[in-house]
Amino acid sequence: SAVISQKPSRDICQRGTSLTIQCQVDSQVTMMFWYRQQPGQSLTLIATANQGSEATYESGFVIDKFPISRPNLTFSTLTVSNMSPEDSSIYLCSVEDLGGLGDTQYFGPGTRLTVL
Amino acid sequence: AQSVTQLDSQVPVFEEAPVELRCNYSSSVSVYLFWYVQYPNQGLQLLLKYLSGSTLVKGINGFEAEFNKSQTSFHLRKPSVHISDTAEYFCAVKAGTYKYIFGTGTRLKVLA
């Protein structure tokens, strides 16, 4: 399985500012995913990020609000732009392992964001 | 459309008692099913998965789940829980290439 790290682990930000979250994987992966988990709720996929191409966003999420970079096969960033209190969530990075044991998603530890 | 339903939002259980967390899915394609656990202030950790083969799947920490195609269920069980099992548990189904659907989660609270 992949080992995934995220930075920062948590942050408290002011309304109107932006925060960039980093995700690092210990092996090369084709696809990386960004999820949002709002307080007390399940996971919602924001976008999938393929190295060398623009991210694909799910309904309700737009690039201007959540720009994503994927410069290489082990790293991605998610920026939460022009933040409001409604953006307070846990943001999770994940990768899909298509190895011999089959399709499985593995998750990073998450970034807990509070917007004041 | 594929979906996952976790009927119980919270399950309290006494330590060393058995527990079952329920998960039902709907899917029109081959079914890949997963259970993840989220401990407080942490990310999601894979507990177990069903991709094919035996319908009884064993995972980490003594958990197991049974895939029941006729009832479209994938319930998670543990014969004897510990305080350390207190966490949020998510059931998920793979809904297509690079797409996973997660249930709303079940908060397991183990009481001393």
C-alpha cells in the first residue's frame, strides 16, 4: 500500500485568504484524488488529478475555487481560495492502487481547516 | 446510480460485546466494496475489501465482513470490541473508473 503524507495537518485561516495543501506519496501513482469531509459528514470527491493534465472536477466544485496542481507522479497540491467559514472541513488526499490485489483507495491523514 | 447506505449513524456497545455495522449498496455493475475506519483527528484507514472470491472477508484488527449479493449488503462485524475500536466507520463502493461512493458513516462508541 502507498504511504501518503499531507501538509499542513491543520490550520486556522481568516475569511478571504487562501490555503495550499500539499500531498506527497511514497511511490509513483497515476491518479490522485482530493476529497472534502465537512463536519459530521461523509466524504465528497472534489476532483481527480492526473499528472500532466488538468484536474477533473466533480459537480459543484470549480477550478477557480479549488485549483489543483500535479507536477509529478508523487505530488499534488490543492488550494482552497477566497475562503469562507463554509470551507471549514477536513481535506483528504488519496491515491488508487491498481496493483495485483485489485483496486483500492488509500488516504492521507487529512488537513483539518477552520475558517474564521 | 450506485449508492451506499449506512443505516445506523451511531452504535453504542459495551466492551467485549459483539458488534455489527450495517451497509447496503446499490450497483448495476461488478461490485467492489470497502470498509474504512477513521479514528479521531486522523485520515481513513482501510479495514477490509471485497473484490471477488470468498464472500467472507477478514480484515485488520479482528474485523470481518460478509458480502451478500441477494440482500445487497456488506455488513461489518467484530465478535468482541475494545475501547480502542471507538471510531467512525465508512462503507464504500467503487462506482466506476476512479470513482468511489462513500456512505454517511457509523460512529461506533465502545463503552467500558
